[in-house]
Amino acid sequence: MTEENKDLQLGDIFTLDDENGEPLGDFEVIAMFDLNGKEYIALVEAIEDEEEEEELEEEVDIFVFQLDKGELVPLEENEENAVYEKLNEVLEGIELIKEDE
């Protein structure tokens, strides 16, 4: 994650790179939350167009990272359960609405 991604907001799309600097793809921010004094961000692969959205399976992979000074930090094993539990609470109240409805 670069300096330009420090002020991410819900709905933002950015390219995520691996540890070698190779692009992994574009990801969209779907949730941001605090837990135990740390900031976390939840991402899904960005959908480019309507065709891609129609091909999407019902289950979507959600990736959660800790945000530390603008850097994405992988979750530690001992915090995964609590973080995903909190994410479920955050996402529970969100209703997904298509733009054309």
C-alpha cells in the first residue's frame, strides 16, 4: 500500500501488490472498523463491469487487514476470530442495493 492510499474510504478501489511489487488486482473497500484500539479494513475484489458481476458467485472472498500508519498488515492468527466476528457485526446492518433499483 502506498502513501496515496492512506486516506481510504468506503467504496474506494485500489491496486494491491504482493511482497515482490507484482499487482494482485484491484480491490474495493467494503468496511472499515476499529477493534481493541486497532484499525481494520475489509476488501473484496473489484468488479469491473456488469458482465463480471453477473458471473459472480453468491460467496465472495473478503480480505481483512490491519491498517497501521497507512500500511496494510496481515492479521495475526490469534486475532482472526475476533476481527471476523466484528466484521460480521459491521456488515450485518448493510443492505446491498443495485443502482438500477
